[in-house]
Amino acid sequence: MMGLLDQGGYRVSSNPSEASLVVVNTCSFIQEAREESVRALVDLAEKDKQIIIAGCLAQHFQEDLLNSIPEAKAIIGTGDYHHILQVLQRIEKGEIVNKVSQIPTFVGDENLPRYRKRGEFVSYLKVAEGCDYNCAFCIIPRLRGKQRSRSIESIISEANQLAKKGVKELILISQITTNYGLDIYGKPCLDELLRALGNVDIPWIRVHYAYPTGLTSEVIQAFKDVHNILPYFDLPLQHSHPDVLKAMNRPWQLDLNTDLLERIRNQLPDSIFRTSLIVGFPGETEMHFNHLVSFIEKQEFDHIGVFTFSSEEGTKAANLPNQVPSSIAQARKDKIISIQQPIAEKKNQAWIGRTVDFLIERIDQDTGELVGRCSRFAPEVDGLVRIKYDLRSTKLIPGMMIPALITGSDLYDLTGKVITTKEMVFSARNNY
Ligand code: SF4
């Protein structure tokens, strides 16, 4: 939408106070996200901003939402964002616009313009939209429609355009990235896509949202073979106990998740693992929860996101018996966090002494540090690497990728130092 607005001659700002009209791209995945979206809308309405409500909340509540916020000039559905310019033109004529397709079918391609802010070196690239699965807790298929993948050619063409613009890290996203291609090629083709991306001049390509059964040996092999695909596995496993997984309508076969992690570790010992978990799913007993606790203690994930179950109207899980009281779900969430913290700290510590590629993302003038990441951390969800640096020097600037030695760690972040070529060779010899 930003790309289209920019191309259409509008001045785009990420600061709402500079804008006469604000487009809010909303989330409606769970109650908490809806509350956050509505808070943002009310806040803008109180500041007398004109508002366009886009995304999942608009898709979910449609005309009701439009009627509840008089400052809202339009709603745009999840499959309608490419109409942003026409919607804006209609608003300028005084119309109130409802642009929500009942069944979203659109997926963007390489011809949609992209807006990149100066100093941004990471780009998300949507490889498919929608989901054909039916996890019992999830409302996404209703809000985003059936899966529709882009062709490999379209994705590669956009990736090449982004490479030319200086992007250093590309993050492949969709609702279920391991199912990429199934709808258009008759079989999942993530392995082929990854191999094709090996020819794109972007040093880091990261895959988000891998469904456990989709990490076939072909896909893992592609992770291993293709030089710029990071061995970073974002696996939303949700739980470990087969009873709970079965009730969630997720792959539940005994030890499936354990086997998968073992297979990946055997092939790519240096892999980084992130997972997300749901606690307090209906029917989750102490026994099920203890199974999850043992699982995370044993598997030692690098990064975990844990959520309490949110009962979503229109999903199967909302009507399941044995709903878990929210106080118990919250206590379970707290317990998972307290178990994971020392694991995360230990995992971070293990990076001390390693030489890494460090992507400089910004310079912190207050602390005199270069701030960025190494491949261990995905943007926005994981930690950062901070490096003390003489800011009078102009040699190092954001967007550069340089070798750095990790010298310190805490619970979430790493610290390091820039190393010379000589030191780099020395460290390589010693690690060999
Ligand atoms: S695979 Fe992901 S998007 Fe699809 S239904 Fe399950 S949780 Fe929702």
C-alpha cells in the first residue's frame, strides 16, 4: 500500500502526527491483537485523523466496524489492499468506502511497487497468501482465504529487484511457507524456490512459518545446499503432547516434533530454532503441560514465543469442553518463560568467541555503538548485536555486513567487536 501511495504521488510518512489520513493495517488473530488494533484506531480518532482501516479487523467485522468509528473513511479487506489508490480517490470525493471482498483471492506480485525507507536493509517477501489447513484454534483461513502461491519466477523477479535496491536480508513469509507452491504446482515446492533464490545476490535469506510436516528431507537438503539460506528454523510447534496436538488438529504423531528436530540437527548442527507455543488449550491437563515442560527443557530452543489460548468465535476450539481457566493458562505461560530464560541465556553465551557476519542496521549515537544482528537473530522478534565503535570514524555505515567477534552476552542480546582481517584469519585457524 505504501508503494502504491508513493507511486500515486502521495507523501508517505510512518509518523501519524505528520499525516492527514492514516492507514491502519490491523490484526484480528486473537482477542489481544484486536484490542491493540482497536486502541490504535480510537487513539487516532481522538486526534481527529481520517482513517482507513485495512487488514484482518476490516475483513472480520466489515460494515459494523465502519459504522462504529465515524472517523473511519474506508475499510479495505485482506485481499483488496491493491485498491488503496482508488479507495483514497473515492474518499477525496466524500464517499465512505467499503472495499472488502467476501472471499479474498488476490495475491501481490513483482509488479506492485514497494516502498523502502532509507536505512532499511531487511525486506519481507510474501511467497503465498492464505491457508488450506484447519487448526482448531485459528481464524486465519477465514480471514485470509485459501492458499494462493506466487510463481517461482515472480518471487525471484521481486527478490532480484530488492537485491538491486541494497536489501541484505530477505524474509520469506506466508501463512504456511512449507506448503508454498502446492496450489499452483500440485506439490509443495519450497525446496525448488530456495534453490532458485541461491542465485539472488542477497546474503541472508530467512524462512518464517514452517509447518513441521513440511520440512521434508528435500527442504532440509535445500537449507543445507543453498549458500544464502540461513539455517534458522521458525517452527510454530504449538505443543508437544499428542493429545493436545490432535485436539488442535495439528500433526500429532508420537515424537514427530522430536524426530524432526533431531533430523535437522543431524544435517545442520549449527541450526537456530525458534518455536511458538500455546498453553491452556481446552483439555490441556497438568500431565499434558508437564510433557511440554520436559520437551522444552530437553530440546533447548534458541527462541520461544509462548501464548495463552485465546478462544476465537467461529473456530472449533471455542466450543471444546474443558476450557482451562485463564489464571491457570497464565501461570503455565509464566512457567514456560521462567524455564526458557536460562536456556536462552546459555544458548547466547555459547556464541561468545565466535566470528560472525554482522549486519549494521543503525548507529546508536547515545551509547556509541553499532547496532545490528548476526544470523542467530531474526529482526523484530529476536535479540540484537551491539558493538562499541569510534563513531568519529566514517568507515562503517548501516547496511554494511562485516566480520565481528562475539565477546559478551545476556539473556536476549550479544555484544561484540569489529575484527581485522588478521584477527579473522587467526580465529578461523583456531576454530578449524
Ligand atoms: S497452518 Fe497456521 S494459518 Fe493455517 S490454520 Fe494452522 S495455525 Fe492457522
